[in-house]
Amino acid sequence: MGPQKVILLACGSFNPITNMHLRMFEIARDHLHRMGSHEIVGGVVSPVHDAYGKKDLESSTQRIAMLKIALKDHDWVRLSDWECRQESWSRTRQVLHYHQNVLNAVTSTNNNRLDASESDTSWIPENVKNSDNEPIRVKLLCGADLLESFGTPGLWADEDIADIVGQHGLVVITRASYNPNEFIYNSDMLTSYMANIMLVTEWIRNEISSTRIRRALRRSESVRYLIPDKVIDYIHRHNLYGSQKRHL
């Protein structure tokens, strides 16, 4: 039996998209291919709905525009705007279910293939649409902070955690200074699903965060080499995040 085929899906604000968001996909793919148990056939970025209500959250129109710019020349990571097109905010569990169901329908061998518009399937790689119908699993790509947020009382429903980790699985990008294994050990639920949690250590430390990017933009400080140049140009052209001056 060959390696399991996987599409990595990253949820989040992407407010704005940073080079570290893109690096996560590369780090995960390198690790899983090196392990030999999984074959990454695609990556998906799914920005959150405006109704999420996060402080300083730019409109989905602007965030999607920046994502399209950042991913325009990317060879294997694509954008899905499904979350943003819904009437309200969607739980991570719902996002994973939707993408897995669409993927299953598109690659189905029966006559009940999904009758979806191109906008609904544009995130699926062409080679997957024309594949030999091998099963492909959508897994959640995230940072160690999301994994640890499972332990925050009232933030996640137990049934959501069980479904996300048990039915789909996590690929967690963590730093050498973190100890996610201890966090998993201290959680009975995560321990029961630990076979579905893949920990990937980022040895080249990178502290890029969207919060720090926004702060730098407000202060008219350079963010070059932290986010794609064309995204920086877009931000300044549209005066996003309180930016006043272009640094390129």
C-alpha cells in the first residue's frame, strides 16, 4: 500500500497573508514526504468570514485580493473562498467537512459526481480532478498555538475536536522551544487520537506574525521580506492597516 494522499488545508484570518503562512505548507510537505507515509497532492488556504469579528480584521474582499496576489504564481497551494461566501462564520469542523465532501464528490467513480461551479472546485488541483480515484484526505495544517487552544475552556466543543482530529487529522508546525507532546499527553482526547496528529518542527525560527506586520504598517515601518512584495504594494495602494508610506 502506497503513501496516503493528502491535501493540506489552512484556516485563519490571513490578515494579511505572510511569508510564514506560505512557509508552513513547504515545511509540512518536506517533512511528510521525508517520512514516506503521505503524499501531499495540494494545499488550500481558507480565509475566515468577516463575521468572525476579530479586531482589525480587513474585509474578506481585501484579504482575498491579497491572497490571490500571493498565490498567483504558487505551484501547488490554492485559495478557497467558500468560508467568505457563507452567510456567517463557519466552524473549522464545517470547513473541513465541506472541502472533504467536495473532494470526494469530484473524485468519485460513480455517476453522482458533484455538479459544482468552477468557483467551488478551483482549489482542487487539476491532476487530482483527473486522478485514478485514489482516496485523498483533507488534513488541517496549523501552528502549535491552535493545538494548544484545544485546551482553552469553552473555546472548542469536544465533538468538534474529536471530529477534526479523529476524522481528518492535524499537521502541526511547531518550534524547537515548544513541547506539544506534553500537551497531547495531558489531554485524554488528544492522546486517543495521537496517531492522527503529525508534529513538524520548524528548526529555522521565524517570528513573523500578522499582528506584528499590522503594527509595523501602522508605524510606516518596512515589512519587506516578511510578506510578498506585490502584497505590500497592494496594501499601500489601498491604505490598508493604517499604512501611509510605501516601502519597497
